[in-house]
Amino acid sequence: MTALQRKLDNPVAHLTEADIENLGAELDAIRAHVIASRGERDAAYIRNVIDGQRKLELASRAILLFSLFPPAWIAGTAGLAVSKIIDNMEIGHNVMHGQWDWMRDPKIHSTTWEWDSASPAAMWKHSHNELHHTYTNVLGKDRDLGYGIMRVDEDQQWTVFNLVQPLTNFINACVFQYGIAAYDLQIGRYLKGKADKVEFRRQGKEVAAKVGRQALKDYVLHPLLSGPSAVTTFTANLTANLIRNLWTHSVIMCGHFPDGVQTYEKTSIDGETRGQWYLRQMLGSANISGGQWLHFMTGNLSFQIEHHLFPDLPSNRYQEIAPKVAELFERYGLTYTSGPLPQQVASAWMKVVRLSLPNALATRRLPRLGLRRASSPATRQLGKAA
Amino acid sequence: MTTTTVRPTANGLRRRVLELAERMTTPLLPGDYLDLVAPLRSGAPLRGRITAVHPETRDSVTVMIKPGSGWQPHIPGQYVRVGIDIDGVRQWRTYSLTSHTDRPDGHISITVKAIPNGTVSNYLVHRATVGTLLQLDQAAGDFVLPTSVPGKLLFVTAGSGITPVIGILRNLVDGTHAVTDAVVVHCAPTSEDVIFGGELRRLAAHGLIRLIEINTASDGRLDVARLHEVVDDLTERHTWACGPAGLLDALQRRWAEQGVGARLHTERFRADVLTTGDGGTVTFTKSGATAEATGDKTLLDTGEAAGVLMPSGCRMGVCFGCAVPLRKGVVRDVRTGDVTSAAEGDGLVIQTCISAAAGACDIDI
């Protein structure tokens, strides 16, 4: 991937300014249609999901009281892992985006929600909703491009630390909830001396307190409650958190790292119109294809493109508008990046491995090892496209 | 040497158990799980469940509600704030309580007349079903009789203005108070339109009240200036009136002119009508600032220009970083032109970066 502005075969070169504004108007119409039809069905959906998730969690924790018996351990761990994934993905992420604020229910609201994750809601909302969703895929602005610990774009500078980024990425995947907390805390900025120290310490205390509460619950209180099954309940909670971390990390890598996703130069968003903003979101995200359960378990982030176009529409609607959005892509001659989960995860990982090397090495040596980029080498040439 | 040991009291123990439960359910609260099975339990936010819906007239119903354990008995004449999810959106309205206060099952009732374009009233009259969960507040309002009931009473009501009065009458007649002399002047388009018509006429037939029905479709509106022609001892009566603003204003003028304004108690149906013009005075209630906003300037910009520490994020309606409660007032979505209004207690949260004032607004920041 190279900043779109540097590509010779710029994928949006064929669009005029008027085209882009028309595209924006068509997307506004899709959004307006959903908003006008939001109602009881949607409200019932999110309430059912929350209801079901809480019951699943209670049932799983009840089963884990007897986790000394291996079948109970397996069932309880699986249930707890699924419940934690739903809490983070379909409920937490989406509620905190304000997708359900229109219901005016203070219990299901972006300003009051807290999730089962190390990162406190308020900090996550800032780094995710404000920074990532506003500056999506803008080099030097969107820290989600590699989370500040990896190089996932040719235009990001290579350093010797990038050599170990496949390992870094794997470790981050295993402890992803803490990775997100550290990321939201902007530890990197602090270490470089760019952060307000007082504010950093205040936020650090908040994160530590939440990490402590989460750990006390999962690793001390529920195991103790299990009596003779304390040790196995401890390992069950550890495993459930690990499964949740690996799953969420994989899904999130699929959103912006796979081949075909475009990045943007810092200056390209100066004076960006709403149509241009939409266009950036369209080409800066990738979907995951699959069945109902896949979409549900990804929190409908499998419709990453639709989510980035309309971050505050109810998640159950992304699937419904996806055909209309895909049709727009086709009509405007744009590529709707999508693929099955294994393919997208592999594509994202491939990029992490390939870009652990400097550009010159990555393009010359790795193809021989079978690590090949999907796009043509011609796009590597410098020079601004129109 | 003596030592004193502090024995944990029942309350202290309860608190500790609760704390432990909270640590086990973090980041949620134990109540979030209990709500799944027992939403009406004691300690839960006050809710109620519809147990029956009885038609009263062609456009009004009485809704029976089983309130949560935390419900405190009301005083007849008071109203209750009810929050109902309609088309997925929580809507809050206030309705007068019409039930006996000493029902053995503890259920309460509100009586609702469908008003044209009324979201909540039409829902309750035409769509509400038994089993629906509602949000409630404790009963409130001072449209009630004093503890020592005056000897001579007059009730002047129109349309659904009878609802707080029927609550008072039912409890007067059934209770320990003897009603010696109560006059009810009630206005409705026709005799069929009288909510609780049968019951009022029965009370009158038993000599418990004197009922004067005014059918406005044939008789015209009640002329307050000529009220003494049907109730000759008007000024001697402590009066409770509920109905449209025009009627209440006329009554207040007449009672004041005769120097007995203190004997008149009124209950208005609705708060002041919201204006939906462009722009308006914005009050930032926590910071104490006010600003004149134009219709094309966002509340975020207005607040910032007024020196209010506004939370903000993407400034394009995406991130919800700027969301703050609109305590009351009217705003317009600058993207779509859609107008949203809120009344005190609605708990409506708006995004200031895409909202402009469309009338006076109180913002809780």
C-alpha cells in the first residue's frame, strides 16, 4: 500500500469533483433512508442482544463453578469467550459509537456505556471515534495504521524495530485488550515527551484502576467463588480473554490492513468536502465476507466499509445497506474490497511480515519467498497522480 | 484496658455484600443482571408494567399499571411522569393518576385521551398492550385537596381535564371523608365524549356530587362570566380547575377580580408551547453562560464563542464526543433540517457540533 496520491494508477483519477459530490449525495440518501426507518425493530434487536449476552455470561460463569470437570470447563470457557466477544464487538463498540443514542435510553447510551475491556470507555471513544474515524488511513494522523508499533504502509518510515514486528503483532494479538488500553493512553507519545504529563498520569491511573477491577473479577473473585474449581476457573477466564483478544485483533486487522485498502497523505485532507471524506472511507476500509454468525461475532465490523461511511447507524442495518453501497462502488468504478476471514487475516499478516523489511528488500527479495503483494509494482513509482 | 470492637451492623454487612457483588459484575452493576428477570424489584429504577387497558370513550383509555416495589402511594390529584418506548424511542409524558389510592393490588392507573398528532397519547390509546414495561417517576404535583377538606368544593374541568378530578372524587367518596357539598362543572363536546361519564352521573344520582354537564358542541363553550348562573355560591367554594389554557386563564381572571384568587387551584395540561423558529437564546446551565444563537451556527460554535468549555470531537457529527444533555428546548440538525425538542426530564442528549438552536435551549454543560 502506498499513499493514494503517490500512485500512478490512482483509483479515483477518473472521478470529477462533481462525481464525488454526487457520490456523497447518494450516500447521504442511503443514510437518511435508514434514519427515517429506525424504530422498534432495531430497538428490539439491540435489547435482545444485550439480554442474550448477559444471560450467556451468567450461564457460562455458573457452569464454570464446576470447571473441575473438563466438559464444564470447555462449555463454560467457550460461552464466556463468546459472551466477551459480543460485549466488546456487537454491543460495546457500537453503543459507544452512539449507534443507539437515538433510543434515548440512558442505559444503552454512548455517554454512559462501559465495556468488559481494559481500556476505559471515555479514552477509547476519544482515540477511536474522534481520531481514527475522522483521520481514517491518513498517514501521520491515523495511529490505527500500525498502532504506532508496526509499519503497515510503504510510506511509513522503516526502523530497525520493524524487524521484529511479526512477533510484536503476535504478542499484541494475545494481550490485545491491554494493547488497546496502552494505545488509547498514547504511551508512545508520552515516551517521546509529547504528552501532557499531568493528564497522562491521570489517565494512567484510570487505566490501572480499570485493569485492576477487570483482573480482580476474572482472575480472583470468580475463581474463589468456584471453591475446589478455583484453579480451573482461573484458567478458563484466562483462556476466554485470550480467545476474545485473538478474535478481536484478527477482525480489526481485517478492517484496514488487507491489500487493496488505500492510504492518504496528510495534506490530502485539507479542505476535504463531505463527498471526499466519504470517498476516503470507501477506499480506506475492507469488508469480510461470510455468514450471519460471522457478521454477528465481528460486531458487524465485517461491514467495515459501511461502518466507516456511517459510524453512527445501528449495526444491524449495515448488512441491509451493503448491496446499495456495493452498487455505488460499481457504478462509480471503485473497488469494494472484501474477502473471507482467513484470506483477509492472511493478507493483513502478510503485510506485517513484508513491511518488517525496508521497502527495497520487501519488494525485491520477498516475492521469491512467495510473499507477494496483490497490487502491481507500478503503483510503487513516485510522483503525484492527478 | 478496654477495647471496643465494632460489630458489623446489618446495613454494613449489606453494603459489603453489595460491594462484592459489584466487583464481580464490573463494569456492569448487579442490577443490570437483575433487571433481566426482575425489572420491578425494590431498588431498581422505578418502572411499571401495563396490566390492562380499558376503553373509556372512543378516543380515551384507562391504562392500569403495576408499579415497581419502590412506588410510594400518591395523593389523589397528582400526576406521574411515564417513559414509554415508542418506535424504539423513549418518550416521557406526564399523566394524572386516576386510581384509588387504597387498591389491594397496589396497581395505579392513568387515563389518556388521544390528541391529534400526539405520539404518546395515540400510542397509549390505540397500540399499548398488556405486559409492556414503562419507566415511572414518583407521583408529583400539588393539585390536591388539603388534609382538612373544605366544606364547599367546586371542580371546573374540560375534556381530559377530568382525569385528576376523578382521582380526587373517587378517593373522596370511597374514603373516610364525607363529601357534603361538591359541584362538578364539566365541559365536553357531547355527552358521549365525557370521560367517566357513567361514573360521574352515578355519583350525581346518589347525591354524592352535583354534576353540571356542558356539551360544547350544542351549548357552546363555558362562559366563565356567567358561571354564577349555574353555581350561585361560586366565591364561597374552594375550586379546582383543569382544562385548556383559555379556560384556566378566564377562571383565574374572574377569581382574581373577585378577590378570591387564593381559592382557585389550577392544573395545566402542558408546559409552554415550544417555539420552533430559527435561532434563540441558549442557556448553558452548568457554566451559567447565555448566548444569542443564530439558526445557522452550531451550538458547539455558539458555546465556544461564549467561552463555555464545550466537549468536542470530530465536529462533523460522527464521533459523539460533543454529546451533552439538552435539558429543554428545540434544536435543528444542520445536516438534515430535522427539528428535535426536549422537555425537562427527557434526558435527551444531542450532538452540539451538528445542532443549531431552533428556539430557546437549555444545555446542561
